[in-house]
Amino acid sequence: LFCASLRSDESLDTMSSFIGGNSVNSPLYTSIEEYEKVQSDIHSIARHKLTVQRLLGKGAFGEVYYGLLADVAHSEVPTPVAVKTLPTLCSDQTKLDFFMEAVMLSKLKHPNIVKFIGISIEGSSILLVTELMDGGDLRSYLRCLRTKLNDIATKELILLCIDVATGCQYLEEHGCIHRDLATRNCLLSEKGSRTIVKVGDFGMSRLTGRTNYYRKKGTALVPVKWMSPEAFIDGVFTSKTDVWSYGVLLWEVFSLGHVPYPGKSNEEVMQFVKHGGRLPKPEICTEKIYQLMTNCWADDSRLRPNFTTIKEKLTSIEQCDNNSTSNPYLSVPC
Ligand code: ADP
């Protein structure tokens, strides 16, 4: 739906040893020591402890199921979890992305990042187990809000965006580039009266190492409509390319889950953005929030805010809204 293929020359020969757990000379890691350290940290789940039940959702490649995991922290009651599967027949790149997601998630611990539980390998079948996010994905949630237009408060939408920015700030500080930030990849859980958003789907994420950038060399399907010019032109990814995608995510939130650049093909979007074209202000978005979006889409990546600044700006906009005496609800036509 949102993907296009870019030029390729990345070797994927190492994938079979990746899955088998042997030592790997992976082009995706900054050092073999780092890869080996990470791999030994991944929690492995015995398959008999896992019961896979109903389908929760289909991704671009695999499927995600509701599952029950026995014996967590010696509890007698099994823990509900999400189980991500891969189709039996899939490309090496897909397998690699899947495994990278496990590797990456196992390193990340933050309240706004989907929690990794473990990986279960049996023969050629590999399952990725994460915490269950009972509210589904952010895009579907936003689309449901369209039926309740008069009840939507700017504040609530901003709080969702602050959650994502908080998760992204943690990624930025830990040298992790997500590369696929979009509402479809953020998941919701209900905590008391508050809906918490967490960043998920780390299949495309990479560690930057000391250089702070990741240069993409491989063939892969890439989310063009969420990508900055330097990412789709030169294949260079930094935390500031994530900032661009975050700007598009803000646009998705305030357009209540619309697909960006409607009616435009990926090629047309690349031409449009390269020549300075940008997404228009969504109807229910304030000037200040649109200003923040456009800052995220600065041509020069150095001029884009980092996630700390984004979070600060959103927090101050949200507090300003709190203090305002005007109606906190957005007046949008039904
Ligand atoms: P892919 O990486 O192949 O695109 P996703 O990770 O996006 O797959 O998952 C596809 C769908 O499965 C999501 O849109 C969501 O509805 C559901 N899903 C994914 N992870 C979870 C989770 N941890 N808890 C609940 N539902 C999930």
C-alpha cells in the first residue's frame, strides 16, 4: 500500500546463520561484539508454554495473534500476549527484518515502547512475543474517532502525540532509528482512564553506532510517504529522518487517520516533496501544531527539532490549552 522498492546491493547471505544463532558477520551491526552481546540477551521461550489463539491483525508480511504464555513470574494464570508470526514462505529480507525486530525490542525498555517478552524458535518456525496492546493500532483508533467528532478534544490528541514523542525521545537518546514511524505502527493500551500509546513494529529499525547515521544499501519496501528527502534520495537515515516521519504522524493524528498525500503515487510524492511541496494543515489542527509539523519537514535536517524539543513544544501547547477559557473541544463540522 505505502511501499516502493529502492535500489539494492546489500548482501543477505547471513540470514540463515542469523536465525540459527551462529556467529554472524552482519552488515547491519556496527560491530560483531555488539551483535553477539545482544543475541545472547534475547529471552527464548519454550514453545509448549505458548498457546496461540485468535488473529489480532495482519501486517505487511506476517500475522499477529492473541496468545497465552504460561509460567510468567511463576504465576498460575497464563499471561495474555501478542504473538507475531512469519509466513512459511518469505524472503530473506523479511526474515531479517523480523529477527531485527526481536533484537531491537529486546534492548529497549521504556513505558512508551512495546515491551518485548521473548522469541520462540522451533525448527523453521519463529515467533516473536510481545506485550498485548489491547487498544489496537493508533490509525484504526483515530479512524474510529471520526464517528465521535464533537467529543474530540485537542488535548487528548496532543497527549497521544506526546506519548509517541516520549518513546521516540528514548530511541533518539539510545541511538536507535525506527525508520517506519507511522500511526499504523503505534499501539494502544488502556491504563485506568487514560489511553497510552507505545511505539511498535521495529522491523525496519537500526542502531546507528558512533556515526549517528545509517546508510541503507539494501532492497526493501520503504514507506515513501513518511520519508524525508535525504532518506528517499540518498538512503541516509538519522534520528532527524524519524523526526520527519513523526511530522507525518502528527498530520495523520490531526486528520484522524487519513492516508497522507491522498491520490498521489509514491513517485509523485517524491517529486512533490523534493520540490518543496508539503502536506496541508488538517482541518482540526491548530496553527501552532501545524507549525510544529512543518518544522519537522525542514529540507535541511539540522533545522528540524529533535524529539526533546518536540515533546517540550507539545507539552506547552497542551498546557496552554488547559489554561485557556475557550471551549476545549474542537469545533469541527460533522
Ligand atoms: P507488520 O510489521 O507485518 O506490518 P504489525 O506489527 O504492524 O505487522 O502488526 C499488524 C497488526 O497486528 C497491527 O496493526 C495491530 O492491529 C496488531 N498488533 C501488532 N502488535 C500487536 C500487539 N502487541 N498487541 C495487539 N495487537 C497487535
